[in-house]
Amino acid sequence: MDVSISHDSFIIRLDGRVLINHSRKNPCAYVGKGSETIKMQVGNFDVQDEIIERLPLESFEIEQEKDICIIRLFHIDKINALEMKVFEENGRLRIITKGKDCYNRSWLRLTACKDEYVYGGGEQFSYFNLRGRKFPIFTTEQGVGRNKKTMTTFLADCNDGGGGDYWTTFFPQPTFISSRKYYCHVDNGEYQILDFRHENYHELHIWGTEYNITFETADTYAELLYKLTGLLGRQTVLPEWAYTGAWLGIQGGTRICVEKAKRMREAGAVINAVWAQDWVGVRYTSFGKRLKWDWHWNKELYPGLDEQIKRWKKEGIHFLAYVNPYVCVDGLQFVEAKEKDYLVRNSNGDTYIVDFGEFYCGIVDFTNPDAREWFSDMIVRNLIDMGIDGWMADFGEYLPVDAVLYSGEDAMIMHNKWPALWAEVNHNALVKSGRLGKSVFFMRAGYTGSQKYATMIWAGDQNVDWSLDDGLASVITAALSLGMSGYGIHTSDIGGYTTLYGMRRTKELFQRWAEFGIFTPVMRTHEGNRPDDNWQFDSDEETISHFAWATRIHAKLSRYIRDLLEENASKGMPLMRPFFIHYENDKDTYSLQYQYLFGRDLAVAPVYNEGQTVQTLYLPEDEWVYLWDGRQFGKGWVEIDTPIGKPAVFYRKDSPYKEIFEDIRREGIWKNA
């Protein structure tokens, strides 16, 4: 760390990189006052902020206390001070601020370069390079369509304000990695905006004047991710069964699950898990098929499930279920939680009841240690002890900002932190039962801290369509951005989930998504919110054949995936990663958004456009082998035929996993390709 000072300016550097460049003409910090209006409807948040005052802090004075540099910033005549403590800790640069109570908004400007690239921001679905845009950091429903120019988003906005925008996401995070080889992480829960629209600076906008920022540099992106995940935490290695076959998302009861799993195995599919989200029972709303949010086995819909789980395990099939952090008012667990005072309250002191779309629930208060233990114990007792080896730990974004919490903490700040608390509750259930590393839970919501608790993230509720902002393509972007935010295990619902406004999952979309799913950590299907409107893995014989082939290819990658999982656990390297991590000097790789490296040795360019049978992709400097026929390619743009059953995938000629890839070639493309 170096702080250099002149009479009217100062510069803060870390390892030679200028992070903050302050002068009277171009101040680095501002404080002000704002008045917000926040409306929530079914997990969608409309956030409006009126800035009443914004004051530049032009003047400063600096004091050195041992290894801490204290910078006091002023507006006029030493009024309106913001104090910044700047110091090094464990090789990291830390900035901790404190301002006057009369201000509730602050802005900090970081030095930027014209040709700089910026990645991260949590799980972003529309843009991988964040440069040129601003990104509010507030966990919410991702929104339907996520593009204000589309009819789908317009209709969703008209219905319940649920259309979303390019920045709405289940898993936001105030973290970014710069192509100048540093990361910046803001360790705050307040509403924030990461603004990368300006040529010469990045601006961090925080709803408060007390914030904690960490910077660290490295010579390579791999080392930078190692350092970032050293700060945030890393995921454990998934159990072997999770990635050596596909997970079938099936609903409708024990008999249907047994028959469908058997049918797929007989067709040659490698099936390691049956995932039945409706194990708790079903309710129907105008949105489609929903669940009874009372977290115990529904014996009427799933008779004999406990014994069937035992039979499946003997066959190598694991059973997965569903749970979320809410309890429906018409359920037994709501009564118990209310009696124990484990539910979030409203300003009147009553239980806060939230509308989840034509049914109502209470929110378990995870700031109450007893409530956390109660919910973890319930997961152990009702799921794990029954033999369930995994579950979707859904939701986590709905904490109302006006809620009253057991801890007394501000719900506006805890709103962002809630998904990480929810992840911790599930993680503790695995630890209590001795199942960490043997069982899994997968989440859609996240924030800082999710890295060390959530065993896996799935991309949430994409549309069953081809849209760039909310379809298959958006999942590629999401995986890459989340990887650059310190979370490395990512998957999605094969075929998408949200079926509204005339959407229907087509056969082609399902098959293309399945091909993409091969080259992700975990293959898992979902019937969607309106199963009868969607093409499923068993909708016809051709689809069954194609999906079975896809599962066999994925299973052949299991040893490769295992090693990638271990690399992620030890080094923080995401399994799905941008090309520039390994080809830093190739500037063409910095703008690639819809193709990725699966590990070090596979280059993948999924087909994400309807009717497309030719794929154009970029290969960096190396010797690449086309997976399906052995043709060799060097650096440059490549055009390849991609009929269904023949996705665009290449491997490095010198890969130590060459035998695995050659074995896949012997398996061959799907027979109809």
C-alpha cells in the first residue's frame, strides 16, 4: 500500500495500481441525503430513491497512526467530514469509513481506464462485462423476461411488477474483478449500486456512510480468484453420485417417479437421482403448479416413499426433495413456529404474513439462533433421516424491508444478507447429520457468505424460451459472472422453468439445453411451473434417446469433473470459466459471453438460438481438437456444423484428460445428428 500526498490531492495505490486519485477538482468521495420508497409484490421490489443532497468532499487532511492512514474528507471549511481508515491486513488493502449521522448516502470513486474490463457483481444474466452500465445490488426475483423492450416483460410488469430488468438477480454481490488485476469487495448489506458507466472512474454508491471495502491484487486471474475465495470462502467437493449421472425432475407421486426413472434407465440413460419437489404435496394457483409449504412427507401423494427411497439407493438412485425458508399459514409448522416466536414480525408486533402468489406464509427469523436450530433440526428430522440425499433450498429473497427482526437489526440491511443466512441453516443440517460432502442442497438466492455455505447454485427460473436475457443464453452469462464473484459450482433447470404468456418449452429447446447441461457440473431437469405445457425428457422416443445419450456423455466426464471440483475447493477456480483466465494476453477472449471453458481443457459454445445448425466460435492460441471427429484447429474464429446431437465442443490436444475425451468420441454423436 502506498498513499502519496500533495497540497490538494492524494493517491492510494496497491502494488503499483492506482485505486483512488483524489483532487479538489475531482474528489473521490461524496456524502448526501436520500429518501427511498420500496414496494414489494410477490418477491419483486420496486426501489425508488430521491437524492435530496449530494456534497463533494473536496478538502482533506491525513494523519498517520502506526500502520493506519486516516483520511478526513470535508465539504467546506472542515464541515461534513467522512473519515476513511486505510490500512493493510493480511496482504489486503482495507478501507473502513465513518460519516456523520445526518447523512445516509455516500459515493466513492475508484480510478478506471478507458479500455478496462470489469466482471462479477454476483450472478448477472444479461451482461458479463459490466463496463458501461450500473448494477443495483439488491436480491430479488430475477424477473420474467428481464428486458423492458420485450412484450413478455411488459406483460409481467402489468401483472404483478415481475418483469425484471437487465440487472435483477437472485444472487447480487458487491464484488468485481478488474482487468487491471485487482478485486474490490464491499462487505456491506446495504442497498448499493456498482456504476461502471464512466470512462475515468467506477463509482460505488452505498446507502449509508459506514462501509468496509477490501482490495487485493495478483499477477494472474487464477491467483486473483484464489485470493478472492480465500476471503469469501469456497465450496466443498460434491459427492460422486451428484455428477456421475443425471437428476430427473419428476412430479406426480411415487408410482410416476418409479415408472419414469425405470423407463429412462431402460433407454440407456445414466440416472443417479430422482428429484421430486412435490414430495410435500401440491397446490394450484394462476401461476401454475405450486407446493404445500409445510415441510414433511405427503403420504397421500407419495405412498411408500420411505421404502422406495431404500430400494432406489440399492439401484444407485438418490432421492432429492424441496424446502424453502417459509411456512404456509395453513400448515402445522406455521403453528409451531408462531407458538415458539420464531417468525419475523411486522411493525405492529404481529407475525409478518407475506403473499407468495395466492397463498400466504410466515418467514422464519434466522436472526434468532433458536429459530435457526429449529429449522436445521427439521431438515435433519424430516428429510435427511428419511434417507433424502439432497434438496432444492429455494427462495431467500423475500425478506420485507420493513420487517422487525429478533436481533433488532435493520431489515433493509439484512435483506441482502438473508440468502447467506438461509444457506448457513441448510449447511448446518448437513454438518449435524454428518452428511457434508455426502449430500447436497442447491440454491438460487445468494449474497456474500454463500460461497462457504451453499453446496451448489442453480440459475433460478429462466423462461422456457430462447431470449438472451432470460433463456438458455442467460445461464452461460450467469455461470461466468458468478465464477468471477467467487462461486464456482453452477447449474440450471434443463429446458427452463417459467411458462407464462403463451410460452411453451419446445422439443428443440429442451434438446439444446440438455446438450449444454452435459458440460456443466450437474445435469438436472425440471418440468416447469406448467408441466403440461412443456416438452419433457420423455415426451417422445426421440427425446428419450437424445437425453439418454447426453447423460452418458456427462457420466464419461465424471473423473474430469471430480478434479475440477477439487480445484474449485482448493483454489477457487470455477468449473465454468471465461477463456481469459487461461489466455490473458488474448484480448479477443475478454468479450466472449456465450462460450466458455469447462475446466482448463474443454472449449464449449452452446447453441442458444432457435433453428441454428451452424455455430461460430473463437478458439484462443492453442491446439484444439474437435470432440466429435478429431479434426484439429488453431487460434481464430471457427464455423462448425451443429445439428441437434452435435454441440460445438473442443478439447486441448495436450490435455492430460485426452483419454476421456477420446472415449467420448468413441461413444459418438447422437445417432440422428
